Amino acid sequence: MQALSLTYDIVPVASLRHGDRDDLWDVYRRHFDAARSELDASLARGSHVIRYRRRGDQRARGLTVISLREAEHAGRRFHWLWAGALAIDRECRGRGLIERSGIETFARFRVRHPSAPLFWLYESISFQSFRMMARSFDVYWPRPDHDTPAWEHGAIDTLARISTGDRWDPERRIVRATGRKHIRHESSQTSVGEDDPLRAFYRRINPGAENGAAVVMLAPLDATNLRAVLRHALSARRT
């Protein structure tokens, strides 16, 4: 559970003390121009929070709120993992921490549900977060090189309605911005050029990203993607 000077833990939201929430808010506000009520709302939607921390002082350097749920689409029942409020300081990026915490979350699920289908749902409001998912998984939707298959297209629609209600725009395939939350420029900076195909794709499908609109992403947490995540985590560890 350690990468260089960084570590993580996965704790129930209900167990967070006031000081823990203050630490998470210190991270959140470094990455988002938003009121604290936005973080509180994300915590209320989740069951657990993954905290990325530096070993020396144990203060939070990143967080992801998660919740495991069940749903049905087109006669197929499955589990889905909602992830929100993703905020990671630059010192935590590229170290494999996100992948390692994801593998542990997947392992915990498999202990309880050995064969149940599982998908990850994520609302991406920046190219940086979209690129993170595209780099970590071999299979994800939407993507620039393939149209989203019919079942996955419908599943995104079903889950987006559950997760975001009337903010979901099924025609434009985005979650409408509320105006209450914007990602800070310094957090969304990337070395990827404007002409990068993945960046151009994201800009095309989410032209309102700077205003807080989000793309709903879906990825199966299956053997193929688990191998991809392991490969990425091992690569990060070597470098």
C-alpha cells in the first residue's frame, strides 16, 4: 500500500471525524473552485473514501469517494462502482496509487461477489481525468476509436439518470453543469498538446468542460481491464 513516500487507505465515510473531513476539504479546494457543500454532497453519496496521503505527516494529498450499487439494464443485472470527488495532488499522480487502491477495491468486491459483473462509472469534468481512465483501462466508453456498443450506450444512459437525475442530457451525452463547481486551471494542466487525438476527442464531446459539464464514462472491471490496471501500476512502480 505504499509508493515511495505516499500511501493510501480506504475508510467508511461514516467513520470520518471532523478533522478528517477538514483534511479532505483542504485537498478538494486546491483542485475545485466550489463551496464545501459540494464535497459534503459527494461524501453523502458515497459509502467509502479513498485517501491518498504522504507517510511523513499523514495529511491527505488526494481523495476519491466511492459507492457500490446494483442496477439492471436490458434484462441484465450488474453491480456498478460510482466514483466521485476525485482530487489528486500532482505528487500523487503517476505513482500507481490510484491503480493500487482500485485493485484493492476490486478484490474486496470479488470476495463478496465472486462472479457478479462489475462496472466503474465516473463523471469526468476534465481532460486530465478522462486521460487517466483511458490510460488505465483497455476497454472504456466513450472512446475515440470505436462507437459505444448498444448495451453500454444504454447502460450509461440508465446509470447517468440514476446518478445525476435531470442534469443528464441524453442527446449531448453529458451531465449539465450546475455552475457551483469548476476545476481550477492549475489542477487540470497537462503536458498533452492541443493536437493530441484523445484531447481533441474530449474537447469535442464535452465542450462545456471549463464550465463544469461532465462526460459519463463506463468501464467493465473484468479480467481484461484488471490486467491493464496491473500493467500500468507495475510500470509506475518501475519508474
